[in-house]
Amino acid sequence: YCHLVARGQLEEVVRDTAGCAATAGLPITARFGIGCYLSAPIVLADGTVWGTVCCFSTHPRPELRDEDAR
């Protein structure tokens, strides 16, 4: 998940991983029971994404907002 966010291939807020085409089929989603995901990329001064700070829950969280990633 973090790698996908850092590469710009996944949104920073995934409210329901089962309903997201980018995450629903990932083996790690089922293995860890990831229901939702929130990530804040760490961007260096030159614009390079260095990594992310992230968290997840085993349940979908439809109430998450894009602002929650900030």
C-alpha cells in the first residue's frame, strides 16, 4: 500500500479496500484483513516522495475524509 501511494498509484485515503480496484485483489489485503487505509506521503524539498506514514483498520471506514490524510 505505502509503495503504491509513494508511486502515485493509490489514493491516500481508501475508505473500503474491498471496493477499491487497486487494493481488493492484493494478497496483503486478505492476509492482514485490511478494511481501510490512510497514508500521508513524506515529501522532500525537491518534491521527491521519501516514504509514507500510514495506518489501517480491519474495518471499512466510509466516514474518512481526504483531509484525514493531512
